[in-house]
Amino acid sequence: MQITGRPEGYYVNGVEFDGFQNGELIDAKGLGYEKLLTAEWSTARGPLRDAADRQLEAAGSTPIHWIFAEEGAARVASEIIPE
């Protein structure tokens, strides 16, 4: 609700997003993703990529705006999520 002002759980073709705003699907990631994605021991990159792939397929031609609370997490995500 923090980003879109709407309750959690906006679904498109069975795939969850955080909302829909200004013609874009929204998916927001909160604090903690930077550490999770950059730690040597972490295996989180694969699941994040898989989730993004599912969202892209479900969204079709509708754009997706991924929002990350931490700049480092956004940077890593931009390397692993296809454009």
C-alpha cells in the first residue's frame, strides 16, 4: 500500500504485482534486498529473475515499473532482469 496507496495483491493472469498506476504495473521491493542480492552466499538472484520472467509474461504489452527501496538492489536487479 505504501507505493500505490492500494491494498497488496494486484493480480494479472494469476501473477501478483503491487498495483497498477499511470498505465504501468508496479512491483515494489522493500529494504533488505540490497544485502540479499549482493551477499556472496546469496542465491536470491535466480528467484528474482524467475519472478520477473513470470511478471513479464503475465503483463504482455503492459509496462512494469519495478521499484527498489535501495539503490544497490536496483542496480543488481537491472543486471539480472531483462529489459
